[in-house]
Amino acid sequence: MSVSTMGINVKKVAKSRINQLDPNNIQFGKLYADHMLVAHYENGEWGQPEIVPFGNLSLSPATTFMHYGQAIFEGVKAYKDQDGNPLIFRPYDNWKRMNRSAARMAMPDVPEEIFVEGMRQLVSLDKAWIPTDDGTSLYLRPFMIATDEFIGVKPAEKFTFMIITSPAGPYYAKPVSIYVQDKYVRAFPGGIGFTKAAGNYGASMLPTAQIREMGYDQILWTDGFEHKYVQEIGTMNVFFVIGDTVITPELSETILAGVTRDSVITLLRNKGITVEERPLSINEIEAAYEAGTLREAFGTGTAASISHIAKLTYNDKCMELPAPENWTVSEWVKNELNNIRYGRTEDTHGWVVKA
Ligand code: COI
């Protein structure tokens, strides 16, 4: 029987934990909704997905992903429209990106019926957990791990795919301060920089801890050859507004193809704003800053949404960016995007999927 014909088993919680959710105090990634989706892959095929109460896993200490890092994930968000209907933003794009990560990490494709249909059913079941204030959402975290019980190094044959969900407020409470990294490297051509592999984030922990000690929120990674061209921020893609042009590094093997990045580019271009996807050197950014033409800088990501950059430090040079009243491009696109996500404006791009 194929996954599409076997449906999804649902085991509901005996008692919801929804009273733990305080809509006035939502912190990112602290509280998880009542249910989660689980599907196992074995003998070359996916078994029947299940929606079960959120809870711990029981795994052998020899489980492959814990040792060799065959683990990938995604980030998606669900919102509620004015009538309380749950809407998921661009799940098909995250599904496709997950399968690009899976291919590079020698993991199986996750079928649409499990990723998208499973997500819709999960969100629909836990729709009471979707907060409604502007800037809030239900963050959806699909992920896949290799689950062979074997500590020899070889591509695994057994995998588990899951989706857990968590009510989310803003990822960054205020505009971020960014340190331009020119010592450590995030990604090289031929590597896994374009994937959402857990190891990409694991390798960023030490450099991130170091810049946090110095009072910064995040790293802006530069290319591994010359440390000259900007790539992406630890949790976001990056955009600079120089003069009347919006510039973002072009996608490559070393940059994650952000779904929010793509949405922002599409909306800006539709508005008639020039967006250039091209190599952007830190020297060009510095020169624009000196000339007074660096008007705005912001990061984009599912978790972070659109986050303004307040300050950018490169070596000893600290570039304070113009104050909030100048953030015309990023504020416009943020509002436009939110209007689509919350169903307040017509979705002409087919981005919003009803749960
Ligand atoms: C996201 O934006 O969804 C991410 O996965 C980035 C980060 C929270 C790791």
C-alpha cells in the first residue's frame, strides 16, 4: 500500500496542555503543542505516519545520527486568518528543500503525503495552539534522523521523520547586532552549506558563543576562500539596501535557499524595487556606509521573519545603521508579507495553504 492510500493514524491526547500557553508571554522554542507526527522508513519504504501525543523518544545509544550527524530539519510557520482558519505558509517549498537536503545527506525523500498532508492534519488538530497577535505564529519543525543501531560508518538504512510544533513570538526581540566573521568558515563549495543539515548549526556554536561574549547577536559569514564576500547570517539570509537597490548574495552551494528570502525578493520586484542577487563584498558595504548610501540591512528567515540589523562590525570598524524611521523597504515588505501570511490580503502567489 502506498503512503497516499494508507492515511494517517491519529492518537489524541487524553487532556490538552493548552492552558500552559500564555499568549502574552510566548518565547521561541520553549513550549510544544499537544501532538507530533512520526513516520518511520525501513526496508526502502515509508511506513504509515502517525499523529501521537507530544512526548520523548526512546532510542538506542548506538543510533546513527547521534554519532555521524545524518540529521536534517526545516522551519515552517502556521498562522490564523481573521476567521480563525489555520494557514500554512509555503509548505511545498520547505518540503522540496527538505528533499534537497535529504539527497545530499544520503537520506530518503519524504513523500508529499507525509510532509505536507501530515503537516496540514497536525496543524488542524492543534489549531488552538496558533497564537493570533501580529508577529506570532505556530512554528513547525519537520526533521529527519538516521536511526540504524550501528556505530560503523556507513549511510543508514532506517530513518525517522517527525514534525513537532511550538507557539512562537518574535525570534529577535530587537534589531540585531552582527559581527562579520573572517576567521571561521561556514561552508565551502562541494559541502553541505545549501542544506539544512544539523551539523551546519552545530559547527556554528563555538563562533557564535564567541561573538555573543563580545555582545553581538549573530554572525555574518563570509566566503571561505577570501573572507571577502558576505554569505548569510547564522539564522537568516541577508539583505542590504544601498541607494535605491536591494542587494542579497546570489544562491550557491554555500548558501541556504531561504523561503522567506525568495518571498521578499518576489514582493520587492513586484513592487518595482530593483533587487540584485550577486556577489557582495564587505568592502562594498563599507564603502556604501562611508558614502552614506547604506540605508538599511536586514535578515530573513522563517523563525526570524524579517529582522532589522542595527549594527554591523567588521574587524575594528563598527557600522551603526540608520535609525528605524529610515527602514522603508524592510518595513514595507514585512507588512506585505504579514498581510499574506495572516490572510489579510489576496495571496496571488499561491503561497498560503489551508490546514
Ligand atoms: C528557521 O528560520 O526556521 C530556522 O530553522 C533557523 C533557526 C531557528 C535555526
